[in-house]
Amino acid sequence: MWTSVVLLVLAAASHTVAKPRNRFTRYPSWNNKMYPIWKDGDQRYKDSWKGGKVTFNVGNDSPTLTGAKVTFTIDLEFPHNQKVQKDGDVVWAEDCTVNGTKYHESEPVYPTQNTDWDAVFPDGTPIRKDKKPAYVFVWKTWSQYWQVADGCSSSLTIDTDDIPLGSYTMDIVIYHYRSKERFIPLGYASTQFSITDQIPFAVTLDQVNDIVSGDMRFVQNRAIAFTISLHDPSQYLSNADITFNWDFGDESGALISRELTVTHTYIHSGSFKPQVVIQAVIPDKACDPPVDPPTEAPGPPPHKGTTVKAAALVSAVPIVVSTKATGPTVNMVASDAEEDNTEDEASTAANTQTAQEAPATAKTPSPVNHVNQRPADNEARTGAKRAATLTGKATVVVVAKRDADDTPHDDDCVIYRYGSFCTGIEVFEGIEKVEIVHMDNAVMTTPEMNRNVLDITVTCQGSLPKEVCSVILDSACLRPIHTACNMVEPSKECQLVLRHFFNDSGVYCINVSMANDVSLAVTSARVNVDIGSGLSSPGTIGMALGVLVLVLAIAIMAYSYRRFKSYRPLKEELMAADLQGSRAHVGSGASMFWKLLNRRGAADDCPLLQDRPV
């Protein structure tokens, strides 16, 4: 009973103490007057910048191989009515009025203050720079913070030596110089990064004439290019001996190479799982003799290897006060106005677990069968395979905190690191070959013009196509003139006849392509189109003769009709007398018709008889 009451009281007390945490605390050496710390959601942020709110674009180049360097970047993005000059000054991009105050184009948003004071970082470290810094960036992770004086864009590069593997968060607060000995915080930002002992890399598969890139569907009997892109922005592996052990999954055997690109041809269709194991033998820097050996025992060393861009200034301030070989701890004093933030930036709940011992440098020989054992071991590690697939910007890989598990060896001064990749692909029979076997040229006559018809007979080998496209280009085969694509169902022999019409003579290029769901095959040819030459063909000659005969017949009929029409003006009396005189001599219809013709001939010879009385 009492135990339950005590637990309830403790739970209520812990709930009362738990307050919203801030990203930064006021460390003992922090100059809170010069660099104030505001809580998230503080109303003063609304007026921290004229004309609107400044946003931050923060990123990093992780995942990072343990022992390499990780780089963080930040870019300040100002309101739309402002722009950044080449010298880094922010000016108004247009005439505008903000909060009742009118500003003119190209006028500085915050004019440069002319002061002769010595600028310092939040911890009091002098900023040794000729020009007073416009911005100060304070980065914090691993219970340490780094101070950088820079412009609208800045970066920070730090080492990952002796840092446990895992995922972490880098917090950053941005200050803007406003007046003598006063910087105003513009806001907070953060980015997540990870440290891994698996070599980060990406693998791309490419095949010539692949219909859909990236669908992992390929054509048999055609080479596939496997290309590896190592993710090593800090050049940590530049002096390493890297080998790639390939297994393409078709029982063709292993391929060990040091080239980033290899090719392989699948001669059978089906499903396959190609995989690769990378081994990097890295020289251990710890074995290098020191250039200037120290003369006294150093204290707890600061985080080494901090670098920034050339234009920036940095001061790394370690907050580690423990002299034991444990994880980083911090000695901090939170003020009444500010709350502490959790010191574990990882995505795991590591604030309840004990700090891990700093890992020793891995120096172990590589047995012959070690390469084949690593992939199975990688399956049990969080993010091992995901770290090997990078696309575009570096993705965040959540890795549980742990130490590198390589066993050190006193006789070896190298570090072994591994990485693995596996994927599934489908291989199909494709259109192997497309060929133009015949071209038939003929002329088609229309009432408007003569058009040249070109029939192209195309054959293919392999699987049957579903779509056929033909492109007519100019004589240089550069400028497309006409393009036609059609869905087709070719015969089992894979033979098609494509018809094209040409209105003009000349030399043309013809490109023919056949495609289905997985493959594409193309061919091309040149053709000389001459519309005039088509008149010499036998069919065209016969057609022309027929037209001439038809025209001649029409002319004869028109002439006969005209001659017959000229006799109609003859007087009826003359026609009657002629008919009466001829009745006695006509014994049949044929003789009467013959005499009538003779009379007409006489009338033609003596047209004046028409006016003579009978």
C-alpha cells in the first residue's frame, strides 16, 4: 500500500520536473549577454529579422565510415523580398514597406556597424578575422560544441575517430551580429547523421536499349554493366586497397575485380540474385611515427581534426570533463531561464544506458574465408544493407550504437572494412535483331499530285514486338521529318510491311525500332526517292496510254456532235422534197440512210441551195 503511494508520488514529481527541453544550455563559459539563448517558440523570434523569417537548409554527407570525416552544411534562406549580394550582404530586392517603415531596393537590411571592439565566440575565444563576422554558427553533438564565424553559408567537418557506431543528431543555433557586443539568435536547426563500419556505396545496373531504367528487368544475351559508386566524400578510402567479389547468381562463378565497373551477360532467362562483397584494406594512421612527439602528458584532448571552409573561422570547444575512457559526458550549469536538453542525440534511447568504452583501432588480418563470412554477419546488423544503397542526397541510416567488432592484431598496421550488396533481377528473351530486308518504291497518281509510295519490309529475331516506330529524317540523318508509332501484332515469322508516302524527291534516312515490355531493337537505312523516275514503270506507261485513248475518244465524239448539229438549220421544205424524191428508189432503211448522207454531202458542197425555192 505504502509502496504504491510512494511510487505515485515519485511519478507525479518526475512528471512535474519534466519540462520542455531546449536545444542548448548555458554552459559555464557561455557569454549569455552577448549570445542570448531563447527557448523554442519565444515571441522574440518573430522580430529577430526584418521583413520575415529566415529559414535554414541543413544537411550532411553521412552515412560516414568510422574513422572518416563527416561534413555538415547550412544555407540561410531569406524572405522573398530580400537577396544576398556577392560580398554576403543582405539587401532589399525591391521597394517595400515593412511595419510602417519604407525600404528601398538595394538598401542593406542591416547596415554594417562600424565598431572597433574585438569579436569573440560565445565561450570568449577571440574571432581572429579582419572583418567582423555577420553570423556565428554553434554546432553541438557528442556533448561538444563547435563555433564557426562565417557568411550566409557555412560548413563544418569533424572526425569520427573513437566515436561509437550509431545514429546521432547535430544541433545548431544561428546568431546574427546586430550591434556592438550583441548577437541575436535567428533560430535552431538540426540534422541526423550516422556512423557505420560498413562501407557505404551504391550499385547501378544498366543495359543498352533498356526500356525502363531501374525496373530490374533485363534482356538475355546482352551485357549488363554493374557500376559501384563509393560514398567517400572525405577521401578516407583514397589510399585503401579495395577489391570487389562478385557473384552474379547464375552459377557462372565468382569474379574478383578492383574495377568499379564490371559487365556480365546472362545467357538464360529467369530470376537471379547478383551480389557483391567489398573489402577495403586501409592503412592505419596510428602506425605512422609521430613527427613531433609530445614532451608532456596531455590532458583530455579536444576533438581533433575540425575543419571548415576557407572563409570560415572555427573554434572547437570540448565539454568532456571525465578522464576515464568512457563515452562523452558533460558538466553543465543550467540557468533558471533555460532548460537542459537531452545529451543523447541518437535516435535510440541511449540516455538510460551506460556509456560505451571508446573502440580501439581495428587492426586484424583478413583470412581467406573472411570475405564469405561477412555477408551473413551483415544480416544481423541494423542498416548494413541500407547503407550500401545511396541515391541522390545522403539518406539517414539509423544504426544502433556499438563498437567496431574487429579484433586488433599487434603485427598488422591496416584496418579492414567491408560492405555488401544484393538485389534481385529478371532476365527475359528480347528482340534480338531488326533488319530491313526489302524496299519497294512506286508512284501513286492523285488528282492533286504524284506521291511516291515506299513499302519497307522489316523482319526481327527473338521475341515478338508490340510496338513499331519509324522515323523519317533528312539526308544527314539529323533532323526528323516524320515519326509514326503503331501497336502491331506481327506474324510468327516476325515480318512487317511499313508504308510511307513522299511528296518530294531526295535522299532520306529511315530509322525503324521494335519494342516490347523488356527490350528494344533498332535498324536504319538510306533511300533515294525520285518521283519522276516512277513514270518509266510498265504499270505507269499502261495507265498513261489508257488515259490518252480515253481523251481521244472524247474528242472524236465532241467533233461528231458538232458536225451533226450544223445540219439542223436546213429548211423543212427541202428536206421534205428530198425525202419524197427518194421514196421511190429506197427499198430498205439502209439505202435511205445512205442517200440522206449523200444529200448532206451535197448540201455541204453547195450551201447556197438552202435559199433556193423548191
